[in-house]
Amino acid sequence: MKNSMFSIKILFLFSLTFILLSFFSNVQAQWTDDFESYSTGSWPTTWVADGNATDNSKNYVDNTVNYQGQKSLRLFGTIGGCWGALAYHPIVISPPYEIELAVRNGNENLSGCHPDRADIALRKGTHWSNPSRSFISFKGDGTILSGGGGVTLGNYTKLSWYLIKIQYERPSSSEVKISYWINGIYKGSETLTAIEDEDQLTNLQLDVQEGTAWFDNICLEESQHITGIKKHEVTIPNILYLYQNYPNPFNPTTIISYQLPKSSHVKLSIYDISGRLVETLVNDYKNVGYYSVEWNAKNVGSGIYLYRIDAGNFSSVKKCLAVK
């Protein structure tokens, strides 16, 4: 009898684990790095340092500044010089893909030959002299520049975190298409001519030309949707997609948006990190289109929460952070 009860318990736990894993399954990120697993004050071992980043006294995992969690990657480019700090990590999938990460710029006065701050790019190999493609640059004059210069990305404030998302596509062998989101807001896209070594740009590059920049919560995943709505343009979604909430972190309200390519019953719910249902925001039939809903977290504590959408055969889960 005891053995039988033990077997039932084991079977129940196995089934419960399977259900939970299935329940929270969605488009899985191919690679993430929040720098939490590395030792504070050390260089992150899965990254390759280049330029001034080889000076580990100024470039390291920092536990005093973070977007989420407790740590971030700190890079420092020489003030008044021409020696930036670069960090590389292999990209393990082929285009189209999306890169999402948080970036924070320092407030030093810049005076070097490249008076710019943080930069996000692709690089062939792991040396600064190799061919590259810039995605986003935080310029020294306070503007944010797109890789090809054709998309207006706005201005930034020093010592503030910005959530960046970049979608990189290859429409043809001779073209690349780059789309941009900042803090959850779609900024536009540009189609550029592919360089000769475009197919060999297989390393993600984080760098800072001068001064300090911090990077956190990096996520690389296969693209599952096309570029979002252009400003003042009415379009019909091609696929169903759940967007990252904005703002994030937030206190106490945030906006969650999603798009529906066909009419269906939609359920959008909030869960705590243990999987307990906190609140259901949407449970209704919705027509084709773009939707946004506000979540007011005034009745819950600070922490990481999950929001999940179910619509027809589609489901997706994303994280958000309430900070009070």
C-alpha cells in the first residue's frame, strides 16, 4: 500500500511538472544573459573582451547598477582618448531574429576622437578592425542613431535605462532590414545594402566608445512576427503577437499590447513567479486588430510577474517587473 501511494505521488509530481512546463511554453529565447551567474567584479566568461574591455579593473560584472536582478555588464571607454571597450558573444541562430536588451549610459564629459557612448552592433570575428554592422548608437550629443541613419530614434537621458529591441532580417542576399523599438514603442525600419561579409557577422557586439555604459537582460530569439504598426498607418496584423509591456519596470501601472490576425477568444492573465493566478485582464472574444490593456499592480508587491495570452491555438508568456 505504501509503495502504491508513493508511486501515485511520483506520477502526480511528474504530471504536474509536465503541465506547468507546457502551460508556460511559448516561443523560447535562443539565448539570454542577465549577468546574474557571473562573479561580481569579474569579466563574464562567455564573452570576449576587446579594446579597453581587456582592462578588467574598469570592465566587469557590476552589482551596483542593474536593470533587473542584481547585476549588469559595465563597459568603460577611455575618456579623452580613442580606445573604446567592446564585448562579443556568438549569435547562435540565423536571421531573421530579434535582440532585446537594456542599456544605460554614464554621464561623463566626452572629449575623445569618438565622443559617443553605448553602441550595439554585429561583428565578424572578435576584433574591432573586422567588418561590422551598427544597429544603434547613443551619440555624445544626446541623440540615438539608427544603424543606417534612416530612422529617427529620438533622444536619451544619461543614467537612465532604455529597453532596446532590434529585428534583423535578410529580405534578399543583397539587402538587410532592421527594425527598431525603444521602451516598447516601434520606431520604424530601414532597408540597407548588405556588405560583402554580411553572412559572417555572427557575433553580437556591445561597446562604449567613451565613458561608461551598462548592459543587462539580453535576449536573442527567432523572429515570430513582422514589423509593427507605422505611425498613423492602419494595417491588419499578419500574425498573432504579444508585445513586451511598457513601461518596464513600472509602478504601479503598465500597458500590455497584442495583435490578432484573425478574430478569436482571447484570455490575458497575470501570474506570479510561482505560477499562481493574480488577475485576468482580458477574457472575451476579440476581432482582428491591435489591442492594449492597462494592468494596475497597486494590490501586489514588488517582483517579477508573468503575463500570458491564449488565443485560439496560440499562447505566449512574457515577464514584467513591478517596482514599488
